[in-house]
Amino acid sequence: MLIPRQLVPTLSVETLGQGRFDLWEAEPERFTLVCFYRGLHCPICANYLKELERLTPDFASRGVETIAVSSDGAERAGEMARKIGADRLRIGYGLALETAREWGLYISASRGKTSIGIEEPALFSEPGIFLVRPDRTLYYLSVQSMPFVRPNFAEMVAALDFVIKNDYPARGEVVATA
């Protein structure tokens, strides 16, 4: 289980047109927002990533770098990027399922074609959102076992204003009680 204020696992993936992304080499001013998504087959992911694409400049103005990552290969990741009109949001691909498990993501098996007629991969990770500090410690996480009901990015931008203004610490760090 990942714990706030503790180091996150490694994350290194290829990106569309921006070379390899390595979280341990990232140098954001305040945070890296890692959005793990299910893949091209998920229509909910497409709508969610469109919102992240739209708000990426707002995150950037607060010192937050963004990346969306899936286990899809380059071709499917490229199709998703085109679908959402990604030109600011970095898209990573080729997430190993072992790495997804290290991040605490749930893994699902294919149920065939989705409602939009795209075949699900044999295995893929479910969604998760993580804010990681420049020192590679976890600040915030939200992990889902289903594609539905995800954290709202606009609310997250507003929350970051409070976090920054008040130097608000990561919460949920206690792992043992007396």
C-alpha cells in the first residue's frame, strides 16, 4: 500500500513525441500529476483525459506537470491522443502491469469489445490519480476499481490553490496506532 509522505515506486514509460518519461528524473516546481487510465477502449477515459488536457495549463501555472499513462502500446496511445486533442497533456504508454500493481492499481481482464466497439486488452489497469512531490514522495492518491466516479480535475486545481497558500501537508501518513 502506498502511504502519503513516503517514496512512490519508480515510473518510466515512453511518451508520444516527448521521449522517455522517468518520474525519478522529473523536476516539477511543486508536483507531478500522474493519471493512470484504462486505455483507448474506455470512453470514460477519453472524456476524463479531455478535461485534463483542457486544465493542463492551469496545473502548469501552479507548478504541476501532468502525464496520462496506460498499458496501451504506442499506436493505441496515439489514437487516444488524437481522440482527446492532446497537445499539452503528455501521454505515456506501455505501462507494465507489474508496475501498475506496485502503484496499487487494480487489474482487470478483457470482456471483449466495449460500448464504442474497441477491443479491451487481455489485461489492463484501472484508473488512478497521484500527486507526487519533487522529492518523489506521495502527496495525494485516488485509486478506482471501476472506470466510474473519478476525482474532478477542476476541484483539484482549486484545492491546489489552498494547498499552496497554506503549505498544507500530505494527510493519511500514519501507518501504526498506539
